[in-house]
Amino acid sequence: MEIQAPALNLPAYDFRTRVVDGTPCVYDPLRQKYVAATPEEWVRLHLIQALIEFRDFPRGLIKIEHSIRAHGRPRRCDAVIYDRDLRPRMIIECKAPDVKIDQSTFDQIAVYNVALRTEFLLVSNGREHYCCRVDFDRNAVEFIGDLPWYHELTQTAD
């Protein structure tokens, strides 16, 4: 089965697909299972694969659909990247390609960061990617021009 997916500003990958109970699904190699092939999932799979292949992110330090509590409510991060000491270093929020990334997207990931306090935040709709570094001491955010390398996430770790 071929999934009709929108073009992304990410490398193309040939993910395994099949229909499960009438729903088109794609195989997520990190979770090692088939998941519904939603546009957001398509972005997440491609973005994570690009980080692994082109930015040296270790597969074993990426947690997909990570549950947290922020402001007393349960939340779910699309992905969290950990360092080798298992400290969270980056939160990833993915949107479908037709969803515009705006202030509400950054507000959403900032709420997640209240709980995790990561230094890096990455939002993407597969076409546009925004990564920033959070400086908690200065209460400032600096946007980074490109997707970071894994070693950049960990070189500033305590």
C-alpha cells in the first residue's frame, strides 16, 4: 500500500506501510509497531529519521509520545531527546504539513518545557523547522539556524 503523503522539507524515507482494521498505518522503527499514518505522524517519522541519520541522534535516547504533567494536567510531547545520563535535552513538537507554525505552537511546547526544562525546543510541520535554545538564567530564547547535531545538545549539559 502506498500512502499519499504531502511533500516535506526533509529527506524521503521508505517506511513500511499496511492497512490495519481499515486504517492506513506506517511502521515506526523506534516504537517497533505500526501506527496510524496521520499527517502529523508522517512528519514525526521523517524528522526523527533525519535527526538519526544526518545529525547523529542515538535511537535509544529518543522517547516518542512522552507523557508528562505540566500545570497539573497530563500532556504528551511528540518526542523528547535525552543525553547519555538520561536527562531530557530537547522537546520536539510536530504538526501536520498544512498546519501553520505560529505563536500557539511555541506556547504549547513552552508549557511542556515547564515540566522538563530542556535547553532545546524543536517545532516542525515537515516544511518549516524552528529550533531554539532556552537560557533559563537570562529568561531568553535564541533561535538556531539549522537542526542541531546531537553533540550540540549535550556539550552544554551540566
